[in-house]
Amino acid sequence: MEKKRFKKIYVEITNSCNLKCSFCPEGKRAKEFISVDKFENIINQIKEYTNLIALHVKGEPLLHPKLKEILEVCEKNNMLVNITTNATLLEKNLEILINSKAVRQLNLSLHSITKNENTDTYNFEAYINSVLNASKEILEKTNIIISYRLWNLENISENSENYHILNALESAFSVENLKEIAKKEKFVKLAKNAFLNQDLEFVWPSMENEVISDEGTCWGLRNQVAILANGDVVPCCLDGDGEIKLGNIFEDSFESIINSEYSKKLVKAFEENRIIHNLCKRCGFRGKFEKSI
């Protein structure tokens, strides 16, 4: 039987983070870093189902002390990697990223520094300079795609941090009137393999949130699935607390988990525009998926 293929599988290598952002809840799970052996176990189980993984659900991937070894496992298994990061550790991991043949795309969440509650920890100007210097070196030396994310759309007034970030990008990439363009366009090409990606801030789904709808669809278990650092398999990248645990990849095979009766039930409901799990009913991010389906 032909195996199901996913566009992307999220493999969380840590749920620890060095920032405390207002838009990202702390979560209920114990903090941990996946071992290289366990990561390789996961890759061996999922490599027939996709050739693209993202190294997060929660957490800061560049915080992992064995990032180099993890990327080497991906390279050995012909697995491409997307990394979403707050970019505070980009400069520190520059050599690892440049030398990796596995890294396909870096999503640099610049909005993290604007929403960080530990404001005394990072100097805003130093952060932006560090990120731009490091990312431009990556662009010069590799074919890695870099997406500069501002997922906190607001009015671009002269006193806003977004204004200063856009001003820095405008200067770094010699893009005329970027601040004006950004008011009209969410997605802007800055240079070869370099893009500005803007969007509204979203609220992480939580069982404590109000129900939004029991109708709708999602990419969960259809072209994406996620594996948490503890091995729990969940339908999508927004189940940061593992509320919809389908199984554990260290206890049962990935194949048996995604083909379980409950997994099939979730997929069938999504295909019929029905939402059956209580967490999904509270997820506002589904609207983004529905627009692109």
C-alpha cells in the first residue's frame, strides 16, 4: 500500500526558549531537549512520509546544544529543514547553518523581540544589527531562503519598533520606500531568497479559550503532522501542549499512529468541514489554513 505523504512534518527538538514573549504561552509540558539518538529514530520512521521537516512546535531550535548533529542526521537522510527562530542565537550558530546542506529555509521571527517581556536582556538595536549581519552572510554564502517575519501587524508609526525594523531592512537591502510598500503588501521580496513576511498576531489555541466554531477544515493530519520533543504525535504544529495526543512515536510506530481509527476520524471530519476535537474548535489559526485550501 502506498504510504501517505505529508507536505511537512514538524519535529520539535526542544520546547525550551530563551525569550518570554507575550503572544507565546509558557505551556504545561516539562522542558526538554530531544537526544540525537531519539531524533534519528524519528527521522528513520518518518522519512518515507516527507522530505521536509520543521524543527519546532514550541521552543527555540537554535538553543539545542546538538544542533549540528541533528542537522547532520537530516543531511544523511536527505531531509530538508525549515527552522523558525527568534534569531537571538543566529550569529552564534552561523557557521553550523552555513555549512549545513540540509537547511532549506530560515524564518526569522523579528516580532519576538518586540513582544519580549525580558526587555532588559536584549538591546533592540544590537539585536537588529546582529540579525541582519548574520542573515546577509547566510544569503551570500548559501541558497537558504530567509523570511523576515513581522507577525504583529500594526500601524507603522515613526515611534513603533516595526518602523525601525522596516527601516533597517530597507537600508540593508536597498529597497526604496519599503515602509510604504509594507503598508499595502504583506509579502515583499527584498532580494534573491530574502523576503519580508507580515501577518496579524494569532492566539495559540487553548482549552481555556472560547469556542470559535465546530465547522471548518484544517491541514492537520492531511498535509502536516507534528511530533513533540517527548515523542507525542499531534495533528498539527499548534497543539503546543499535546492536547490531541494520537500516540507516542517511541512507544508505537509512526505508521500505526497516523493510521489509527481516531486519526482517520479526525481527517474524515476535516474533509467534511466538521471540527470534532475541543481544541480545534478553539483554534483561530484555522482561518489561515482555510484561505489556502
